[in-house]
Amino acid sequence: MTCTWQSGDKEIDFIARRGDTVSYYQVTYLLGSQQTVDREFGVFDAVRDNWPKYVLSMDEFPQTHNGIRGINIIDWLLAKD
């Protein structure tokens, strides 16, 4: 696993690799403001591949933007994938 990737002033928190598969993760406490939503989802604008991208947060009803999935972090931690 790679921790952080930067492009300019934007940073992706985690890049996970399993075999030939790559997944990108942003982690934030809550998506409580539009500024936070723009920051956490917008970081993926610089990534031009089709691997899955996720924003993990404590929000009970996570948002999805432009194919980037928002997931409740507790649900993600308890998933059996």
C-alpha cells in the first residue's frame, strides 16, 4: 500500500494495490460542507485512470460524485470483501 500521492497542492490519502488491481482512498471525518466535499472528491480529478476511487467518512448517507463512491467508514471496515 502506498500512503499519499500528490499532484500540486492535492493529495490522495491511500493507494491500495492487490495483484493487478489498484484502489484510491480519501478519508475524512464528515462531509459537512461543500468545501469539504469539493476537496475530498476533487482530488481525484487529476487521476486519469479507471480504477475505483472512494471517499470514506462517518456520514450515515455518503455521497457519490462523478463515479467516485462515498462509503461510511464503519460499513467499509466491517465489509467482508
